[in-house]
Amino acid sequence: MFENYQAALALVVVGAPECLDLSLDAEELFALLQDTGGRDRLTALIGKRVGPVDWRAFDAQRDAVARTGTRCLCPRDPEYPEALREVAQPPALLFCKGDVERLRVRGVAVVGTRKPSPGGVAFAKRLARDLSAAGVTVVSGLARGIDTAAHSGALGLPGTTVAVIGTGLDVPYPAENAALMMEIAAEGCVVSEQLMGMHAAAHVFPRRNRMISALAHAVVVVEGGLRSGALITARWALEQGRDVGAVPGFPGDFRAQGPNHLIRQGGFLVEGAGDVFDAVPLLRPEPVAGGEERASEDDDAPPGAQAVLAALSRSGAPVDEIAAHTGLAVADVQRHLLELELAGLAESDAAGRYARPQGA
């Protein structure tokens, strides 16, 4: 059975993806590529020479797609993300592993340097965890450092994560993130516009970043220099009308230059997930309906969070310890902790320990 992606793949291989903008259906486009007369017609229509297709390269790509269980989407498919139709030069072909529906629900991009500080890693992981616990999909680029921390923090929670990579889906990059990439594909989605088998190339990643920002309502930069890829993603976000936030850093740290610059330019300051929800209210989670949990003396606690609140001490405790104390699932504890933080009834530190605020 003919699939739309086959026409898109042939056009990408021949270097004429513009033909997808023509008012010809995909099967007709594919048929025109088969002979000189058809290609001449396409040449006249787009004003650019359409040469013979390298059908061996086409077959190799199609075989790789089938072998790896990859899903291919082109702009003519209803599952193609609407957000990507609006970017400069929309990807003619998306190679996807995982739940493609995740690409259609914009979340928050968490990005930053490949050489982060330990505090930056801890913060990115906690921010991603809190966003994902609230049902917000975390988007990033699978790079070393902040991206890796963001993906890791979001996994295992309702929002989960999307990785936009700059290589072929069968070429994990960096290599040490191969296992993480498989986890994301199993739970969220990994997506690329690069042909199968394509290895990393410096010029590809700035274009990859336009997809990261497009798939999010907001971009949050945790750490990064003024010329970092994270700042490129932020610039794409501004061009696309997205909100941009940044985590402030110590002025003497080069990794703080990018975030501090963004804040000076009007980006919203991020010290936790609550700041993201304040900047993008539509992402704020709905209050959880009250259950059978026992009431506490803290009437301001969001419904469903009293048991977690009762387990908090002044000295603080990690999530798994609170879960063990309450008997609740870790994911539920994380969701309740986020509710409590937003209500000012809990606070967390860089190590991921939660405590009652002083005076609360």
C-alpha cells in the first residue's frame, strides 16, 4: 500500500522537497518522479531542476525505516504536528520512534549547556520532574549535560518527554545516551528530520533547535554561554512567538551569561515550575479532586495533598522517603509536592529534598 511518506522521502532524496507544496497528491508526485517527462513537469512547476532519483538510496532509507520500526510523517499526514507547519522551512519528513501524539501537545523545552555545573544538572532534573508530574511534556535535544538531565527527570511521570535529535534515528548521539534514547522512545517520543544513517554535523543542530522551540509553549534555559545552542533555541522561540525563561546564575560563571542575558532582555525568571506556570498559565495543572485522605490542620493544602503535607518536616526528605512514609506512589507524591509548592506549603532544594517552609 502506498504511503504519503514515500513521496516525501523520494523528494528529499532528490533534493526537491518544495514539490510537497504543489496541489498534487502524494501518489501523483511519486509517479512523476519515475520518468524524465514527469520530472520535467515538476521542474517547470517549482522553477528548480528535479533530477533523477537515486532509487538505491531511497530503498536503503525505506528498508532502514522498516527494520527499525520507525514511523515517518510528512506535512500531508493528519498526525504531522501543527506547530511544525508554522516554522521556517517545515520538515518535509519526520522520522519518529514512540508516541507521535506527544508531538502534537506542546509542552516546555528545557535546554542548556553540555558542560553544566552540578547545581545546574540537579535543577534541570528537578524542574523537568515537576513539570512532567503536572502533566507537562518536557522537550529537549538529548545532548550531554542539561538536556540529559531534563529528559531523565521527566521520565516515568505523566508528562514524560520528547527528544528532538540532529542525527538519524538509528544513530544515537551522543553514544552514551543510547539507552536513554530507547527509554524516551518507549515512553515518550524521539523525532528527527535527518535521514536514517546520518551522523552528527555541526551545521544541523541550529536547525534542529527550531523544532525544539516549536514543539513547546515556552523555552527555559538553565545554563549556557552567549553563543551556546541553548541561546539559539531561545532566539528561535522568540521568532516563533514562544515565551522564554531563564534560570539566573552567578555573574562570574560563564554558564550564567546566557540565562542572565535573557532575563535582562525580558525573559521570565525561573526558580521552579511555579514560575513557568505563572508565565504560561494554560500549562498550570488543574487542582486534583479531593479523595478520602484524612484532613489536616492546614486548610490551605490543595485537595489530595494532605497526607504528603503531614509527612513533611522542617529538615526535609527526598521523594522516595516521603512515598514510603505515606504509602503513595512516587508519581502521586511528586504531583502533590508540586501542588504544595505552588500553594507555598512546601519548598525544595537543589538536592531534591522537600520540607515545610519556615513559618508554614
